[in-house]
Amino acid sequence: MSTWKLLVAHAQQQTGNTGSGGLISNPINVNSLSDLVNKILEIIIQVGMPILVLAVVYVGFLFVSARGSEDGLKKAKNALLTVVIGAAIVLGAFVISSVIENTITSLEVGR
């Protein structure tokens, strides 16, 4: 028997504890694309929210340290605009995903 056939036969063998029925268990515990997208968005929100809070604190520090300086206030206003846009993107992505998921779910139930 050739080496290639031995390797293929060996690769097809299932050894060890691979879950129920010999199948490989799902490590991320999602069963659909919408569950995967929701899990990714949850991670983004869990990471993004503390960053947004720190960014707001930093913008507040910029406003206080500007002390009426035109350049300092301009920099602080630009930073505030950037933080607001970032917050809208992070939270908006979650809202849009939820709306699309609910729409698809209601269409599937209506069949």
C-alpha cells in the first residue's frame, strides 16, 4: 500500500473525545450567520464602550486644558466630533444588525 493511501486513511480516523456522535464540537457556539454577527457585535461593543468612555474623559480634559485658547478649543471640538461619530458607528451597527435580524425572523415566521 502506498504512503499516500496510508496518510488519507489515517486522516479519516476519528480519535479522542470530539463531542457527540464523533463530530467536532462548535467552539464558538453559534448555529447561524445572524448568531455569529451578533456575537461579533457584542464583542465590539464590549471593547468599544470602555474606549468611548475613555475618549469622552480625554475630550473633557482637552476642553479644560484649552483654557479659552482658540487652538485648544478647536482641537477639543474636533476630538468631540470624532468621539460622537465613533459612538454612533459602534451603537448604530448593533441597532442595524438587530433590525435586520428581527425583519428576517419575522419574514421566516410568516411563511
